[in-house]
Amino acid sequence: ASRFCSQASLFGSFRFSFSGIRRVVPGEYLAVDPKGRTLMVAAVERQKFVYIVNRDNKAQLTISSPLEAHKSHAICHDLCGVDMGFDNPLFASLEQNVESSDRKPATPGVTVPKGLCLWEMDLGLNHVIKKATLPVPASAHCLIPVPGGGGADGPSGLLVCCGNFLLYKKPDHEEICCAIPRRLETGSDRGLAVVAFAVHRMKDFFFILIQTEYGDIYKVEISHEEGVVREVVCRYFDTVPVANALCVLKSGYLFVASEFGNHLFYQFTGIGSDASDPRCSSTHPLGREAIIAFKPRPLRNLALVDELQSLSPITDLKVLDAQGTGAPQVYVLCGKGPRSTLRILQHGLGVEEMADNELPGRARAVWTTKLSHQNAFDGYIFVAFDGSSLVLQIGDTVEEVTDSAFLTNVSSLLVALMYDDSFIQVHETGIRHILKSKRVNEWRAPGGRRIKAAAANERQLVISLAGGELVLFEVDDAHTLVETARRNINVESTCMSMQAIPKGRLRASFLAVGGLDNMVRILSLEKDRNLRQLSTQLLPNDATPESVCLATLTGLGANSTDAGKSQDNGVLYLHVGLNTGVMIRSVVDPVLGTLLDQRSRFLGGRAVRFHAVTLQGQPAILALSEKSWLCYTFQHKLHCIPLNYDPLECVASFCSEQCTDGFVAIAGGSLRIFRCQRLGETFGQTVLPLSFTPRAMAALPHPSAAESQAGGDAAGADPSRRASALAIVEADHNAYDESTKAEIRRALKGIKVNQEEEEDKEETDDMQLEEKEQQDLPEDHYGTFKAGPGKWGSCIRIVNPLMAMTIDKVSLETDEAALSCCFCEMEGLPLLVVGTVTAMTLKPKKVPHASIKVFSYDDKFSLSLVHSVR
């Protein structure tokens, strides 16, 4: 695949099963030799296949036929490739032989022992042999390969993760054990499970990051000499949400592929070498029984940089138009535990508003320009009104300029910065050319005719006079605005757009003109055939072109349409906006100017107007109708997505020190500055955090909805009060309720884990850091307390879907969990019915008590218990 392509390419597909997904079908585990010579695919039970990877004489990757490494009655718990340098590849599997259990029932309280099986792939003899089986504790659950290869690269071998401790294993090497520090509230009888790890290799150095089920990350350091391990140290590093996988990048970042909720991207700010961090060594006198307790602290070695949105897992979903916009919203319950959220999805990009200022009148247009081409940021904002113009200068603040050379007593049609740092101001009666030396040249429309439309690039300017006459100007090398061509198309022009000057050229090639005859013309701007018609686009009889836009969209990559594409200039598109709300997009041939690949799309009931903008340094287009639509390229694809924002009347790019990639727009009587949040997304999200895992959701209509429909007496009430609400039931197993968690936090605050650390803090002057570490850490990032089987935390939440806020929240009794809910109406009384269980255990599944609770609610959606039945 091309290095500019964002998609992976498939070079081969090899079938190893025909019977679907079963526990004996390989695919659950995959391991690769660190040198990339072989790979092993294993099933949960019995089957394993080994493939040899080579390259042919054309450097194409090839895979051999599979070699079997099966073992009957063997349950595989984990698999990894061992770093053996350039010796024969070696794979390690954590297995459990269940042959005796299959033949007779298992004895209660007796566990089947586990073993660490080593499989060697003999490249010379081309077969797989079982080299050894090493005993491991029954709590072993994860294998981590240790870097090797000889010398300072590493000692090779494996770290076997067991409950509460790490075990270093290697053939012909003594077993080394190191305990894992644990949280203060974790009991000694509860084992810690390692859920993710990352091995990072550097020159003459490596370290391992492991994460437990609580989200705590530990840094594991292995001291070795000539392949012999002397000491293993496990040090508390930081705490992040529980992950499925960790990935350390060479650029100094950590990607956390979260198990539930958003994926996170961190930057390393430290290497975990603080002497005060809790640590345990393999030289500890108690060995694997050592207990090193700690309390989680705010991030010290990591800093959050970005988040990748994720809805996993979705527990319930409803499509409602609770906001009354005419476009339904998707209400999604997702996440688990403290990371649970209610997300309101709306089709379109999310927008972050930076400023909103009232204008002295109704504006017609807005432009932004730099003071000169050497400036990195915009310097002026021009706002056109009926009969006047407003000039604003951008600095630390945006202020009105009264002593500029621009005319403010006319309604501007166009303001542009030319290549020689001169400015062009086009108004209805003429053109004002402001040179860099502040000298002003004027051009008056002949015979008192009015200018109807104008378009410009860095060197060229074209205007349309009343009656359909086009006049083309060019700024020459003497910095003079010179008329170069004139043509009458014999029809009144409604809109115009000029192509931007391609790189390496002095002039643009094409001009698009829309007329009242329902036709769009493509005219040439070449020097030898100025304003010659090249092609036309006929429009429907009832459709008048309100706006046209010629824009070259780059970054489409190898997957874009070949027509109109060049290596340097991308694809030239013609966008036509009709008064019927339809957008027509065509590709312009870069040589002939003909129109190809025509497509249309309905954007809204209002006439479509286009504005060429810049987004992340690339050309883009904003189409304004009932909604604002952004047409841009992202990851080699062309996107056309609405903005979740108020309707706009005109817009321009905006770049300043505070907002480098924004827009300035006119909405009603206000001037707004905003920017798009996350490009490439199809839905904008509004997030409401929840306390426990959401189980079910129900829509609640307003109690007065039926009365207002029948008698109309509530027609004048506030619409937000008449809008429906959402009832969400939340419950978590192995969790405490809110009051119990608050008591545990208060008790833990009074316990000092490390007396020396506390004495050092008292001597320091940085009191802010100490206060920060004493704050309650957010549960969505640091997790919560584990209560044990049969313990539940639960609540019923009422949410306002308009404001995405909680109206009412009812906590249930101790160990009572709400698992289902629905809305019903009895004798005209709206009710919320909730199904609950008490002290339910999951393994084995046992429900001591179950009940149905009926709640009524008032016009403020406050719940009141009406009836409960078991």
C-alpha cells in the first residue's frame, strides 16, 4: 500500500478451519516470533498451528503450510513468543490438563494444576516439538515475554503473572518471584489480575509496563548480567482506566486501548524513578507474600493528550426527537461502572464556540485577511452591511478600526489581499485598490452602472456589471490594477467564483459564472483566450444558481477520481448552490474545462450559499442553508457533514493565536467565532456521566402532554418543560452505594501509608501539590472500590434530554439493584415501573429477592414511590 494510504492491504488469506467458531478452532490466541520468522495460532482447547514466514524472489511475503502442535485435553489460557535471538523460534503457552476432569466430575475445592509449555520450531527439520513443561501456580493467568538476544538486549525468558506476584521463568534458570504492590483497600485474600502489558525496548535498556484490573500501572525492571537475572523490581507508575491493550510509542507516548469507554492517548512526563513511589523487589524477605500498600495519586508520569471516542459497550439505545428539532437524536447508554455515560448523538460535527458579539445591524457578508502574506495570522475582519462596512483589527482583542484606507460608507461586495500585499475592496459603484504604501487607486463603473458580483484570487479580479458584462483585471508587476479583458454574456449574473492560482503558475485557468437563465458557465482565464466559454451546466427550469464555488480539494490520495486530478493540485470541483436548497457538485477537467461526474444533494429548504475556507491548512467549503454543511478532505476521503450549530448567513476562515483553525460567521445579528472539534466524525456527542453501569432506559412523556393536546391550555408553556425526560436505571455488581463509598474515602484519608513520604511533604513548600493529592480522585479514571459478590450499587436517574443534565436521582436500598424499567399509564396517571433484585449473586446465579417498584412523577419529573411488590 502507498504510504499516503490509510487502509491496510491484504496480501494473502489462509483457511485453517471449516467448521465455524468453536473452542477447538484456532484463532483465540496469536503469537509471533520476535524476529518475524514464525507465528503460532492456538485455540482455547487442543489445537495449535505454526506457520513459517518467508519472502520470495520478488520480496513478497509468503506463508508455509501449517505445522500441527496439538495436545488433547489441554486448555490454553495464554500464548506468547519467546525472544530467543536467532536460535530456533520458541513459543510459550499457559495450559491446564483437564483429562481427569473430563472423565469424572471435578472434586469441589480441588484445582487442576497449570503448566508452562515451551514449543520449539525447528527450522532445520521443519517440525514442532514440545521442549519442556514448567510448573506454575494455579493463579497464573498471563505471560509476558522478556527481551533477549544476548548481551545487554535482555536475559530472555518469561514473566508469569500470578495473583499478587510476578514469577520469572526460564529453562535452566532459578525461579525469581516479586510481589506486586496493591491498593490500601485491597484485602490480602484477593488476588490481583494483570489485564494488559507493554514491553518497550531501547538501546541497551528495556522496561515493562503492566496494568492490573484496578487500572494501576506498574513499571517492572529486571536487573541482569550475562543472561542471568539478579533482581526483579515492580514499582507503582500511575493509574489509568482499565485497558485491553497498552502500546508504548518511540516518540514518548502511551496509547491505552480501553476495555470500556473512550480510548486514551498519554504523553510520558516521567520515567517512574521517584524514590517515594511504592515498590517491591524480588529480594524482599517475604518474597511472594510481601504486602506493599499504597493509595492511588494524581498522574505524575503521564499527561493526557487526547481521547478517541468509543461507545463500547452499548447497553441500550433509543432514537427520539426529544429536542423537537425535526431530526431524531440517538440516545445511547454505554460504558461500565464509573466510566458509564449517556451519549446524545446528533448527525454532524460538533462545534466549539469561542466568541459571540452583537453587531450594530444586519450584516450581509464577512471576510478575513492577513495584514501581509508574511503574517501567520489574520489581521482584519471585514463586515458588510446595507450601505456601510465595518473594519475590525485582530490582536489580543478584536477592535474597530476607524483610520484605515477602506471605505466604510459603502456596502462592500468583496475584500481580498493580493500577492503584493495590496488590498482590493469592491463595492457597488467601483473598485478601491489600496497599495502597500497606503496609496489608493480608484476605478469607477462606467455610465453609473452597478457592480452585481465579484470574485478574486491573489492576482486576478473579475466583476460583473449590471446587464451581464464581465470585466477582468490583473495586478501587474508594477502593482497596478490593469483591465485585461471584457465580455458581455447577455444575461444578468447572480454569482461568480474564480479558481485559486495553482502552485507554480501566475494565473488561474477557470472562472464560474451563474446567471438568471438557469445556467452556469465555465470561462477561461488563460492569457490567450480570456473569458472564452469552455463548458456550461444546465439547471432545472425552476432552479436559479444562488452561489458557485470553484475549489481545489487536496489530500484525496490514490483513491480519488482520476478525472481532474493532478499530482500537485488535487481535484478541482465546481459546487453550485440552487435556490431550491440543492447542491450540485461536478469535477472540472484541468485542461479542457469540461464538467464530469455530476452529483447532487439536498441540503435544506433555504437557498444554498458557498464560502471557500481553509481547514487544517487545506482548502474546504462551507455550504450554508437551513443547516451549515462542511465539505472537506480527511484521511484521503471527501466528507460533506452538517454542523451541529445555529443557521449561519455567511462565514470566513479565522486564524489567530488563540484559535488557529476556526471560522468567523454571521448568525442573525451577532458575529461568532467557532471551530470544529473532531474532524472525521459522523456524529457529534453530548456526554452525561453516570454513576453505575446503565441497564435500561425509558422515555417519560410530560404529565400534561395529554391535557395540552386535548384542551390546548398549555400551548403557551415553556417548550423545555413540556419536553419528555429519560429514565435510566443503573446497577453494578461487586460495588458499594454512594454513601458507603463516601465513608470508605473518609476512612482512607486518615491512614498514612508511608510515614517518610508524609514527613517529606510537611517539609516542602509546595502546599498546592499536597492539597491536590488529598482530593477525591475521579472514579471514571481511577476506578472504585470492590465490595465482593452479592453486593450492589444502584440508582434511578431522570435526565433532561434538552440540557443533558440530571433532574432527579433516587438511590436504592443496600444491595438492591434496578435491572429493568418501562413507562406505563394507569387511569391517566403516568408511571415508571422498575424491576429490582436484592443481594443477587452471579456465580452461582442466585436471586434471594426480586420486586417491582412503581413510581409516579410530577411536572418537574420528581419521582415518588407508589407501590412495591415482591
